[in-house]
Amino acid sequence: MKWEPDSFAASMQGRASQGLPSFLTAVGRGLRNRCPVCGEAPVFQGFLRVVPECGHCGTPLGRLRADDAPPYFTILLVGHLLVPGVLWVEKVWEPAMWLHMAVWLPLFTILCTLVLRPVKGAVVGWMVTLGFTGEEHGPIPMPAPGRMDG
Ligand SMILES: [Zn+2]
């Protein structure tokens, strides 16, 4: 499937009729650092920078601004994963506060760093299925027509 602004926008409104992936497919591809639309090329160049456009289907992924959503979901996930452990350790062993800090803070940092990238990919995939086209940041440039002579 090749990305075209008009059919992409139309398919955003008409959903699956034009071959846009389902929510689960798009989010799953994003989690695995694959383009949510075609599943072939990577979403990221570097650690968290989204590619300007998919290297395979041309979807302008770089125009989709995930903003604060990935950190929000990352903190939500990692917090729910670790805070019960913090409370359980405190109740059972009552270690010194410095020991809590020495163990949990690096663990939170490492886990958040590992989780942030797949979560951001998933958010980009989710945005595709929600109908974001990036046009809220100005019109999408049309592919340059063939050079006209005369
Ligand atoms: Zn693609």
C-alpha cells in the first residue's frame, strides 16, 4: 500500500474500507518499531525521533506529534508495575529510606527508558487509527508533479 494524501485522509474517515490497519495491528506494529500502516520500515531514526516519512510506504509519520502521551503512558505503566513492589518491600522488611532510594530510583529510570520507545511507537500507531494526518500542523505537501516543460 502506497501512502497518498487524499486516499489516506479518506481512509481515515472511512476506516478499514481503504485498507488502514486495525487498532491492534497498528499499535502492535508501533510497539515493534514498525510503520503502523505497512509494518515494513522502522518508525524511529535514533532513539525517539520519528522518521519524517515511512521508508517503505511514504506515510508522513513525522507529522504525527505524540507530544506528552508516551511519557504519560510510560509513567502509568511503570508506576503500576513498581509501586506495589515498593509498598510490599516496605511492609515486609522496612528498609532504610536511603536503601529504597538506591534501589527503586535507578530501577524506575531504567524501566522507563526501556518502555518509552515502544510506547511512543504504539502511540504513533494509535494516532494513525484515530485519523490524525498531521494536517493540524499545516497542509501536507503534495508529491512534486513531473517537471513541466514550456
Ligand atoms: Zn509504512
